[in-house]
Amino acid sequence: MPVNPMDVMRMALDREHAAVRDYTEYAKTAKEKAIREMFLFLAGEEKKHVKLLQDEIDREVNREM
């Protein structure tokens, strides 16, 4: 269990990376165009979350230096 905010952000970042990977894989296997597009959209949204979390982690790391 995470014990501090940085651990929580890193855990969340790992989950977001997994979501990007999973949605991208689902898109590759989707037979219907609408379903494929939905999964690609969701992967794109998760990529935004990855960027937000990574930027915040980077700020925290730089602040600690």
C-alpha cells in the first residue's frame, strides 16, 4: 500500500500505462470500426493522464533536488 503522495502518483502512472497498452491492444483486435475508434480514443485519453502524472512526478523530483 502506498505510504506517500509520490508512491500514489507512481502507482497511478503504472495503471495509466497499462490502460494505454490494453486499450491499444483492444483496438487492434476490434472488428468493428466504431469499437476500434472508441478504444483508440480511450487510449488517447489515458496518454493525457500519463503526461499529467509524469509532469507532476518530474516537478516533485526536481523540487526535492
